[in-house]
Amino acid sequence: MAAGLYIAFEGGEGSGKSTQAKILAKRIDALLTLEPGGTELGAQLRKLLLGVGEAPVGSRAETLMMAADRAQHLEELVVPALEAGRHVVSDRTAYSSLAYQGGARGLGIDAVRSVNDWAMAGRWPDVVVLLDCPAGAGPRGRRSSDRLEQEGDAFHDTVRATYLELANNEPDRFVVLEANGTIDEVSQRVWSALADRFDWTDE
Ligand code: TMP
């Protein structure tokens, strides 16, 4: 049996990626999941990482906790689904760590890449759909309901710039799409780009 495809949705706050991940997963009958928080352990880590009022978390601890969430996520959900021949659509993956911790927190892409490579035993997403928009100007605007959303404009500008740099360096893995537009317009954009790449046909 052919292994499933590991499809990542990435983007800044308010880019609409969760909505688009859901739409695509339904359309191709993929397992829909998320980071941080896709497993029982992950849900606990998510609360510690993002909850306003939780204990302080430094940048290195944040990186390692995101990587721990991911290690569990891959081992418990993602890899078994792929091996069973199911596609997986993940709302955020290790590329979020490269953009947020490597870029915006200033820890460096290479260092964060190697921690994550180990955490995932080398299983990086097959394709990354990056929904790009200026920080805070996506279809869903900016909320400030968690710790990372509360970071300032410079932080979120760096997240965006880092994503674009990553995409530029890995053109075979990334599909960069404009995040703005109606939900239907963007989902059509996502579908056309992936259908093109993987020879999917409309059923
Ligand atoms: P979201 O799931 O609502 O997008 O929120 C997750 C937040 O966590 C978002 O601000 C991005 C951040 N994040 C990181 O900083 N590093 C990571 O590796 C992941 C997966 C998320």
C-alpha cells in the first residue's frame, strides 16, 4: 500500500490556515490534526505553552516543549496514519518552530532545525502550504488570546519574513499562497495548487 502524504498548513496568526486545513482534510478524507496539541500529552503542553498566566517559559524551553509535542504527535498519530496509507493534514508542523523559535525568537534556523529533525526522526512534511499575508492583516485579523499572539508587530513581521525565506530555500516542498480572499477563494487556490502537484482530479 502506498504511504499517505504528510501535508502541512503554515502561516502567521489570523492567516485562516486552520479553516483551510479542515476544508482540505475533508475533501481528501485525510486525518486532520494540529500542533501543538494533537495528542493527549500535546494538549497539556499546549496549555503550558500558550496559556496566559501559566509559568514563565524561556525560548529554549519553548523550543523543546514544541519539539516534545511534535515527537509524541508523530509517533502516536502522524506516522501510523501515513503508514496505514492515509493522508495527514496538520495545522502547523516543525516549520512553525523554524519561523517562531528559530526566526522570531532569534534562536537560529539551523539549531531549531536539528532539534526538530531529531524529535521527528527525520519525517518532515511532504508539502507545506504557506498562507501568506502581512502580520495581523489576514482574513481572520489578529486576536491576542494566547501568549504568542500577544507578542508585538516586530515579532510577527519576523515570523512572516522567516516563513518566506524558508519557502524560498525549499521551493520543491513549499506552496506559497495569498491568504486573503473569501474562504471559498482560498480553498480553491489551495486545491488547484495541490491538484496540480499531485495530479489529483475533481471527483
Ligand atoms: P494556533 O494553533 O492557534 O496557530 O496557535 C499556536 C501558536 O503557537 C501560534 O502562535 C504559533 C505558535 N507555535 C510556535 O511558536 N512554535 C511551534 O512549533 C508551533 C507548532 C506553534
